Amino acid sequence: MSSKVWRAKGEYRKLKRKFTFSKEMIALKEAHVIEKIYSELGSRHRVKRRDITISEIAEIKPEEATNLELRRILGLESEL
């Protein structure tokens, strides 16, 4: 199986405020993307899984990625 590029959008609640997010990542399937989002937001922002709402997960073409680090991994950007 080959890895695919995914873009996930959603929001999370923390301290009675809502924050939106958009993340791009490489994964084999959608379930892996969901788990990675829960893991990253939980560790970086100390948010419980029940406070995270994922509204959209879509597979995108590698050329559509906007994350510079991800583009470098995919070989679309050259390092200086």
C-alpha cells in the first residue's frame, strides 16, 4: 500500500473558546488520520478527545499541499 496525502479540518474547545484547525498529513487510510489528529491536539494543546470535532477529511493531491515541511518530504520543494 502506498501512503496518501490528507487534509483534515475541524475545531476544538478549550477554556470555553472554540479554535479551528486545518492539518495536512501523510497516512495510509482515514482512520490513521483521525487517530493522529486526536494524538497531536491532545499532546500539544492538552485537549480531550471529546472536545475535538473533525468536520472534514479529504484525500488531496500532493501538489495541493500547503504545508512547507510536508511538501519537502514529498519532494515538491527544494531545500536551500
